Amino acid sequence: MKKEKIVLGMSGGVDSSVAALLLKEKGYDVHAIFMKNWDDKNAICNSEDDYADAIAVCKKLDISLKKINYTKEYKERVFSRFIQDHIEGFTPNPDVLCNKEIKFDVFKNYARKIGAKKIASGHYARVFEKNNSFFIKKAVDENKDQSYFLYQLDNKIIKNLELPLGEINKKDVRKIAEKNSLITFEKKDSTGICFIGERKYNDFVGKFLKSKKGKIITVDGQDIGVHDGHMYFTVGQRKGLGIGAKNSAFDKPWYVFKKNIEKNIVYVAQGSDHPALFSDELLADNMFWNIDNKKTSKIKYKAKVRYRDVDHSCKILSSNQNECYVKFDHKIKAITCGQSIVLYDENDVCIGGGIIRKRNVPFLGEEING
């Protein structure tokens, strides 16, 4: 009997290695793709080393591997947006954009080319079906759950998507890799933004931005410092402000709570518990809905406002195809414009998400953009 073909994204890490193994054990004819999205040797994702590991795993598992160079498309469709968001005062998440703009399109197109219907990924998430509609659901291992990055996948893609690691804990994934003598079993997980690597974030971003010095002003209007450019700061940031204690070494530290992009001002508040850092409402745009957004009002949902965030209970006050206004049951610290808000129902099924554009701070009686 001829095996069903499936296309798997192979990164050269332990997760995609075990995903390949599990798919093969399930009876699939696995065709792996290694995508080169960045060509900087100083990045975390050193593509040549990762590619070598991917080759070794695929050779051991006796599956095919094709390398695809997408550095041009990545720079045009993901990295350029990453830089533009900084200029506009936002704090972007390039991994979300990469999944939408690059990764799963490549999987789908290659699958079509080789006559496969199914695609697969080593993400920690699950596929959930209801009434012949397909959704992304949180992984069993909530500490590793990556559904946050997949909220923009549509029904057609999810319908033919396999996520082999969704039901497995990370520690067990490494055990499976070791038991099967996969070279990646001890390989460290990549962290942070791969194209920045070991360099300081501001040093890297600064190469692509035209910045100028501006004022640092306190919540009560005091001019207390100078910064090198608003794009180097994000809401909730404490380090790198260059603001010493005003009165004594026992002063509370300062935190960024908003930015004025036009005037190039960074505003700060003192103390991690300062009310200016907390918000209970936000406006998101570029919404992607997995359900009819007209049926979302007055229903309790859970939301993450950043990756690795805890769930926050909330209601959708109003929404349309592009925008969504969310009210939380409690105030949340450092909601950051440019990050994604991802919405889940009571069963941990992703129902949609979007890009945070404004947050309301009751203490200041205003909406903050940036």
C-alpha cells in the first residue's frame, strides 16, 4: 500500500527531529524542508550548523530533505515590517509574521508540487475539529505551548496540518530523541529573535534605523534624562534607561510606560507597581478570526498579550473584521503595542487574534499608542 506523503518543516532542532520520527512511525512518507531565512553568521540560527543536523537526522530516519533559500522573501516580507514597526513606535513579533507570510505558504506550495495534501510542523500545539471546521488548540505542555504563533492559520491549512508534538511534554520529546539516537537530543532550544543572535538588541536594530536623541520625562512631567531614540524602548522596560536614583540608592527603579513618537519622548514611571504601567482595555487591529466575529460579544474568553504570558480573562466589547476592543477582568502590566493578542475559548481553542495598537490606562484617563 502506497504511503501518504506529508511535508514537514525541519529546522535541525530536537522538536522537528522528533516530529519527523513520529510522522514516520505513523506511516507517512515524510518529505522534509529546511528553510534558510537568514544569512548572518552572528545569528542564533546558524543555518549551516542547523542544516548539517537536519541532514544527519533525515539520513538516520531515511527521509528526503530539500533546502529552500527564502532569505530574500524573509527580508522583504518579515524583516522590513519588523524595522518599520520600530520606526512607528511598536514592538513587533517577527515569528508570528513569519508563520503567516513565509513558513506555511512554503510548506503548502511544496506539498502541492510533490502531490502531497498534508503538511506538518514541530510546533507545540494541537489541531481541533468541530462541525467540520478546524482550529488551533493549545498544547498539552502549556510551558511549551506555541499556539500563540499560529493564530493566523486559516481553516484550509489547519485541516491538512499535523502537529505531532501537541500531546507530548517537552521532557518526553528529548527522551524520545535520545532513545532513537537522534543527534539533536541534547541540542539547546533557540531563544529570542534568531536573526539578532548574541548581539545586543539595540546595537543590531540601530544599524537599520535613523535615530536621534530625545527627552525622558516622568509621569508627572519632570525632564530627567536623554535617550538615543524612541525605537530602542518598549513599554515595561527597566534596563538601559540610563536613569540613576534621584534621591538615594534605595529609590525604586524607573520603567517605560509610553512613548510619544512625533515628539520623540519616552515617558517613565517609578516602581514596578506604578498604575501607569497597568491597563485593562486594549484595541487590536489586523484581526484574524477563526469564528464569526459577530458572535463574540458578551462571552468570556481568555487572552495572551505576549508569548509566555499567562491567560487573562476578558470580554470583547466590540469587534469587526479588522478591529477588536477587549476589556480585561483585571489590570495587566506592560501591555505592549505591536505585540499580538491571541484569544481562546474555555477549551483552549484559538478563536482569533490581532496586533495591539492602543491600550487604555485608567490612571491617566487616556489611550496610549506606543
